[in-house]
Amino acid sequence: MTAILAISVALIMGLLMTRILRPLKLPDVTAYLIAGVLIGPYVLGRLNIPGIGFVSTSDVEQYALISNVALGFIAFTIGNEFRLSQLKNIGRQAMIVGIAEGLVASLCVNIAMFVLHIFLGAKLPITTAITLGAIATATAPAATLMVVRQYKAKGKLTDILLPVVALDDAVALMVFAVSFGVAMALKDGAFNMTSILVEPFLEIVLSLIVGAFMGWLLTKLETLFNSNSNRLSLTIAFVFLTVGISMLEFDVGGVHIQFSSLLVCMMLGTIFCNICPLSEDLMEKSDRWTAPLFALFFVISGAELELSVFSDISIVIIGIVYIVFRCIGKYLGAWSSAKAAGCDSVVQKYLGITLFPQAGVALGMCITAAAKFGAEGAMIRNIVLFSVLVYELVGPSMTKWALKKTGDIQPKSAEVINRRAMKLQEAEEKKKVM
């Protein structure tokens, strides 16, 4: 009962916040995050009223299932952007940019953290600096997708943005695995090539294989149904199933096998949209079904943000340096690689700005670091949490701004505005008659 009440209050608060903040013209995702902060452990949660606000971080973690499923649908939707007809035009460019922008961001943060290490010494260990540089690679696909969907963005920047964000996650996983393996080796004094190279390679390859198989299987099973409702139900069930499979972990010999939920679900969407003739219609219907799920996901994400990180000035300073140099790296990496790949001038100028948001993948990485590094891991976690708080609240607005500057977000036409005004007027007249 309490869980149902908490979920309903969270969703309603998120929707109401979009109306309250409407005069500021902020993206809905920012409103959802702010609503999450307000009903989180540091505001309404302090009242300790069951169902009205999340009273603690552990209370928020109970709803991890919602976050996992939402991320699965987000990756599934992004996979739909990898249609072969589109990749023929931008595939090479997306590949170049997706790899370069992540590596340049990692390099910039690594350099900045090494310099800070020289001044701060033991307060910022070299292993922490290396790990933060790796985490800087990741970009949050969820916030970007939500902005694109809310404003129905279409154009040159949007066409390359979503494939780049998807490729970015694969690059981030590999860079983190190698860098984290090096950091662990420096800490323990022994290099383990299995964990540094073999396991991350297997994670990416196996994730793509499992996702591809699930996409093929979904397409075959769709042919058993004639009803669009049943086909939609099967599609949704398969995303749930794929998320569940991607969370499995096991050991084979001395090798730890795990999957990336984002990559598995992304490949599910990619194969499905390319071989199922009804995929476009089903994806459109799926988008309508997932709207409240995504809203709830961001409200819960807002509730998870740790405001307590502001109490440690050293965390704030390192966090600010991390944020600034990661943004510089993302922008320079995207600009230079887009230019080298022959992208349009507006893509070169604004793509980097849309890659600033960071959340889910980065948080997963810092949780791994926290589990292995002890006190150093806790520091990494707090720095990343601080940066995520800033990125998630500011990033969506910057993405919206960049998409507007390129013309991918068009203002509503006078015809649409007048039509809505007429409908409201007709509704008011009906009320008067009644």
C-alpha cells in the first residue's frame, strides 16, 4: 500500500512540477528531477510520513526495478535510431564522433585530475584520478532522449545525436574497464589482464549477441499475432524479459561474465526495427505507453541525488574541476571529430553541448568503484553524485538550447496554437451551457 502511494505521489508531483516551472520554459525532465529532490530524503522525506516522500536513500533504492525497466525502454528506443536506411548517411560520422568525444573527455579529466593530485596529494589519490577520468567518458542517454521526444526534435543534429549517445555507452564501458583495471593494479601491485581486457570485451560482445538474438526472436513471435494490441503487449514483455536477462551474472572458469543492460536493449531495438515490417508503428505505440514510466524514472532519479555532498568543500572543488574539464573534453572532442568526419557546421558547433548530461551509466561505474576502493571509492561516488546533480539539472536545458539553435526544435505554428485555443474556448462554452 505504501509503495503504491509513494509511486502515485511521485508521478503526480513530477507532472505538477512541469506546470509550476512552465513560465521558466525548462524541459520536463528538469521539472521531474526537481520534483524528485523535493520529495526525497532531504526535503519532504524528513517529515517521515509513509508514502509522502522518500524518507531515506534506502527507501528510494526499493524502486530500482522501475529505474532498470525505464533504462531498458530508453535503450530500446535509442536502438530504433540505428535503422540501416539512416546509417547509410550518418553511420560513419556517428562512429567517429561517438568514439572520439568520449576519449577526449576522458583525457581532459585525467589531465585535470593529475594536476589536482600534484597539489592535493593524498586527498586525491592517483587511482581516484584515473577512475574519474574513465567515468567522464559516459553520457546519459535518458535525459537527451526525453528532450528530443518532448519537443519532437528533427534535423541534422538530432539525426546524429542519438546514435552517438548510444555508441558512447559502449566506449565508456571499455574505457572504464581498462582504466579501473589499471587503478586496481596500482592499488594492489598486480596486473590482471583478464579483468582489464578480456572481461570488458566479453561484456560488450555478449551483450550485443544476446540483444540481437532477442530482437530476432521478438520479430518471429510477432508473426503469431494479428492484433496490434497483442503485438504491443509482446513487445513490452520482451523489453522486460531482456532487461531481466541482462542483469544475470555468472563465472566461467576464472572469467566473470556480465551484460550491459543498455547495450542489450539497444541491440534488441536495432534488430527489431530493421527486420520487423511493423516495427515503426509498434515503436510509436510503445512510446505512448512509456511516457509515465519515464516521468517516474526521472522523479526517482531526482530523489536519489545526494545533497549531502555539498557539506565537504574538497568534494565540491574536485567536483567543479571534474564538471568543467569533462564539458571541455566533450565539446572539443565532438567539435574536432565532427569536423574531421565532414559533419554539417551546425553539428560541429552544437553537438558537444548536447553530450553534457551524465547519470545512469556513470553512477553504475562509481558504485563499482565504491565497492572495490573502500574510502577512495566513497570519495569517487560523492564526486560523481555531485556532478550528476549539476549535469541533470542543467544539462537538459542546454540540450534544448542547442537543438533550438540548430533549428531541430521548431516553435509551434500559429495554426496549432489557434487550434488549441479554439478547443479550450469550446470546452469553456460547453461548461457554461451545462
